[in-house]
Amino acid sequence: MLLDLFGASVSLLSTYFFIRLDSKAWLTTLLATCLNGWLYWQKGIYADMLLEAFYFFSVCYGWYLWRLPAKGDKPFILQLSIKQWLFVGAIVGLFYTIIAKLLLTFTHSNVAVLDALTTALSLVAQGLMCYRAIATWILWFFTDALYAYLYFQKELPFHFLLMLLYTTMAITGYLSWARRRAIESKPPHLMMTASLIP
């Protein structure tokens, strides 16, 4: 119970930092991956346990990318094109197929299909987060809603409540990043005016 509470709290703090585009998000995510990975091992949610291992390495990569200076007129917040969305969908489908097959074959999990879907979505969403793609919040919204159901089934009350909160934070994150992108796209004199508006 305490591990569930502590892991959920640190994960929540990480999301708050991500919404604010604060690089401290990567450090708190590093701690969260260790706590949650241990918890998922105990509860038999094996795909999510492996997902935490992926998060561990993606934290280092994402933190590196976020610390790089902007190049030329490349936007700070990225917007996916229709072609890129189709690619994202294909990657999610590929990951889901592979993970579901592995879970159904090699584990005794009774939530293998749902576990595979949430894991596939999370992998892609985390990758998009590394590149500050605003689409990450859309994927996290649907992912967190599915996770809420999964954790309810697995009797993890704090993580269940956390996922319900995450669905709201995903909306907040999207709107916050959208505002940042809108300001970026304005001419310099308008950006100065917008920065004075709370």
C-alpha cells in the first residue's frame, strides 16, 4: 500500500513538471520508474514492469533532448502532420501485436490484452514526450483512462485515483502546450505582448 502511494505521488509530481515544460520532470520520472517497476512486479503486471525499464532509458534521452538549444526556426512544441499520425498509429499497432503475443504466450496474466494495449500506447506517448510533440497528451489521455480501469481490476486504489487525475492533467497539459505553441507562432512584437498576459 505504501509503495503504491509513494509511486503514485512521485509520478503525479513528474506529470506536473511536464505540463510546465520543466526539465525537473525527468529526474522525478527516474525515481518513479524504480518505484513503479517494483510495484508492478509484485502485482504481476509484467508488461508495465518492462515499460518502466524503457522509461528509465528514455528519461536519459529525453532529458538530453530538452537541454539542447533550439535550432533556427524549429518550434519548441512540435505538431504532428497527418502522415506522422498514421505512422504513430502503425507503430502502436505493431507494438500491441508483439506485446500481446508475448504476454499471452509466456505469462499467466489475466489482463494481457489490456496490459499490452496500455503498454504500446505508453511507449509511443513517452517517445513523443521526448520530442515535445503535443500529440503526447492526446495519447496519454486515452492511455490513462485505460490504466484507470486496469488498476481498478488489480486493486491498486492509489494508482487508480492517480490515473483518473491523469486524464484531467492530460487535458491541462495539451491546453498548456497549445498556448505555448500559439505564442511561438506569433510575430515577435505580439509575442512580447502575449508574455505579459498571465
